[in-house]
Amino acid sequence: MNRSALNKLLEKVAKGGLTPEKAAEALVDLPFEDLGFANLDHHRHLRNGFPEVVFGLNKTAEQIAALALALNSHGAHALVTRVNPEKAEAVRRALPQMEYHRDAQALVWTSGQVEEQGRGVIAVISAGTSDIPVAEEAKITAELMGSRVKTLYDVGVAGLHRILAANHRFKNVTAFVVVAGMEGALPSVVSGLWGKPVIAVPTSIGYGAAFGGLAALLGMLTSCAAGVSVVNIDNGFGGGYLAGLINRKDQADD
């Protein structure tokens, strides 16, 4: 249930086109819906402007399908992250309407057209090609939140001329999501060059001393460049979501 749908429902009641009893039936699951294995938060869109997102890791295909169907039945977009190809195939056998993004390992089921909510553009940048899956998760999340997204991949600090050559692509950018493994230096570079918020996403890419992304995480947390905020290792969703919030039109109006 989003704010627009709720307003339409209340308008019908006000005009006599819908009885209060029928309206109450439509709102019975508004706080949350008990699915037996999960309490799905249908109220989140009203509070936060975006429905609950399903973390697919360790959920069964049947559970994912049930959650996606419940979200869609309430007029919400369904986004399921961390779904491997085998599980995605099983989900899509039950719900062929769901689209699988293999690179991001995400399932998406849009409820109608995604309304544009952004006041500018989000730039999603990856340091290496190996970081693309996490970057794609950020991209899909931001797009589903109604933002326009530009991507720029494989432009890490080992060859800075690559990102400098793309300077013209960063006009109208309101936030950067910068995804990097190894030493995690790229977000500092981006923040030092362009005066926009940078959401740094460390990845688990790297050799032994990278400690599964810990080196990149610590490097980003100790960045000397102002304007860098850091999410957890491999958390492309978190980076894309934060960028989507920053880019939202209503943030400029508040």
C-alpha cells in the first residue's frame, strides 16, 4: 500500500463510492501480513517511500514466491536480492512474471510503471570488472526506487585516466555509488574530484590480505576525502538504496 493508493481509497469513502467496512477490509493487512514463516511489512512504503525488500539468501524458492506474490497483490514492486540462478529458475516457474537479473542475482516484479522519483542522476561506478555484480545490485535498486542511473565500470585507481576521461558523464549527478575491492581507494578519488555525496561499497574481491573485503572496508572508513559514506561489504542494495533516498525529489522539497 503506497500513499497514492491510500489516498484513492479514502477519496472513495469520502465520496460515498466505498463503505467504511469495505475500506477496512482493504486495510486489514496494512500494518503487516502474517505468512506463517514471515511477517511482511506492507506499511513500509507509507513510512519510507519504498516497500519491504526481500533478502533471498537462505530462503526457499517457495518462500520467495509467496513473499513476492503478497507484495504484488498489495500493489508494491517486489525486489528480491541474493538469489542464485538455480533458485531463481524455481521461483520463475511459479511466477514467470518475475525478471531475473543474473549479474546482480536479483529478482524483480514491478507493479505497473516505475514512477520517476529522482531529481537528478545516480552514477554507479565499479573499480574492477569483478565488482560489477555488486554494482548491478546497486543499479537495480536505485532504478526501482525511480532514479535514473548511469554506470561506469572498470575504472579503478590502477588507471586513473579512465575515470578522468568520463568527467563529462557526471553532469546532473546527485550521488555516486562507488564499488571497489582490493584496497578500496576509488571512493576517495571520486569524492576528491566531484563535490557530491559518495556512497562507498567495499567488495570481497581481493587476494589473501584483503581479508574478504575487510581491507577495502577499513580503507573506505578511513578515507581522507570528505563526503564519503560507507555501507557493508558487498552491500550493493544498501548503496543503491541510500543513493535513491538522496536523489528523491521530495528530499529537495523538505
